[in-house]
Amino acid sequence: MIVSLVLALVALQAPAAPQAAPRQVRWTPFDGVALSVNQDVLTMRSLTRDLVRWRRENPDANEAQQRAVEGELVRERVKTLLRTQGGEDMGIAEDVVQRRVRDNMDRIQARQNGWVGMSKFLESRDLTTAELKVLLRSQMLGELWEDSITGKGPGTGQRVVVDRYVRPGRLQFLHREALAKDESLMALGGTPERVRIQQIVLDPAKLGGLEPARALAESLRQQHAAGTSFDQLVSEHSAQPDNRGMGEYETSRLVRIEPALGEFLARAQPDEVSSPIVGARGVLRVVKLLERAPRTAPAFADLGVQKKLTDQDTSATDTRRLGRAYDRRMQSSWVWPPEFSKRAE
């Protein structure tokens, strides 16, 4: 009894034992799923990493531009998953794929001057070695699938089954079509017609109306016919005397901007002066044609022209074929969340 009492008193007088510190819970970040396309997923980390890199390279971009870029990133990532799956469906042996991946890794390492440079390269892109291998595998499979669609490479069974030949009759048709438009003409190495003009621009609002302005324009034409230099008339009367009223333009583009000039430029000879022409915004013009550079059209017999026509048509055909192929894969794919399938179109 006495012993028990003594022990109790000792326990009361002894300092309390220190309480254990609360256990700290360490949270491990989870990548999260941004979207899923069939058996593959795009993680939030991957999508955010690309967006952060873009923001770093475009610090002045506004919110609307960022949203547009995010939508474009999603579309491109969905297409990447689709073409990678297309490459996997071709039945290529995985050991062959991994051998190509290792070869590409070795080439990147050599370009970066060893592992130290390789580490800096990966760090600059916020990538790990494993992630880079996945990207290289996806890129290789995607390129094989796209090449099989366009005919640049073989399809299943290592046979090229897509025709890329552009027939001579189609080349002649494309040549005629190209000559009909200035943009396509220039793409072939030709030049559209250009004119150099000098003009007196009168503002009817400052001259009391259109009729007084027209009377002044006629008077200026007569003064020039009598020997007064056009430069002097421009400097004294034109509302736009810069560069002595001179300018050089593509004829077709100038006529689109100022349709009223079309009739005069179609028939005018160098040094000929127009009658007063009512132009856009109500101004009145007196135009002098200084020089006309004729249109030059490359001949179909030029082998360089035929190569450009072939390349242009092949590129357009590739784009159409790939567009149809991506549409088919998207229509037959399971996409989550479903709204991403619309954003990827």
C-alpha cells in the first residue's frame, strides 16, 4: 500500500513526457487526365507544360490569345494521339520501334555533345529521359502512318499503295489555272503587270463640291497639255503631294482598290493623262501613266515550272488525304471528355 502511494506521488512530481510531433503528410502531385483518346490519355502536366512554355516565349499575349493557343494545343495533341495509334495499328514490331527510338536518342545526345548537354537540353524543355523516349516513339509511329496515307512511304505489308503521280494533262490544266491569278502566277516565278503613275488628288469637300472640283481638274489637264509640268501641278493643287504624287502598283490590285481607274489603265499609253476620275471616299483624281511593266508568264515547257506545279499539287493532295484520314479516325474513336472531339475537328 505504502509502495503504491510513493509511486503515485513520484509520477505526479515527474515532468510530463513530451508529446510526439504531429505526422507530416507529404502530398505527391498527380498528373491528372486532361483528355482521353481511346486507350491513350493526355495528362494535365503535359498540356500545362506546353502552355507554360508558350507563355514564356510570348509574355505579351493577352487572355484571348492564350485561350486560342490552348485550343490549338488540344487539337494538335489529339491529332498526335490519333496518328500514333494509326502507326501502332500498322503492326510494326515493337523491338524495331525501340531500336529506332534508341538510335534517335543517340543522335540527339551527339548533337548536344554528350550527357551533360543532353541533361541541359531535357531541363530546358521540362522533360525526363523517359518522356523524351515516349515522344520519339510517338513521332516515329505518327510519321510512318502519315507517310502511308500520302504515299510517301509504305503501308501495311511494306507496300506503297497510294499513287502520287501527277499526270502531264493535269499539269497543263494547273498551269492554265495558275496564269489566271496573280498570286499563283507569282508562285511559279512570273510577275503580274505593274504600272507607275502620278496623280493629282482633289478633295471636293474643300473646293465647294464635286462640280467645282471637276472644273479645276479639267483646267489642270489643259495647263499640263499647254506645257505646265505635272510635278508643279501636283505640288500646287494635290491633297496628297507626297513623292510628287508618284507610286508603283500591281495593276490588278490597284483596280480592286480603285475600280474607277480600271477603264483608263486598260487602254492608256505612257505619258497619257486621264479625265477627272471620281474615286473612293469621294476624291477626284487626275492620273498620268508614267510606265507600264508588262506581265510575264513562265512557259509550261520550263522544267522548273513543271516541278513547282507538281510539288504544289502533291502538297494539296497530301493535305486532303490526311484530312480525310484524321476524320475517319476521329469518327471511330472514343474521346473523353466528349467536347474535346469537337475542339479537335
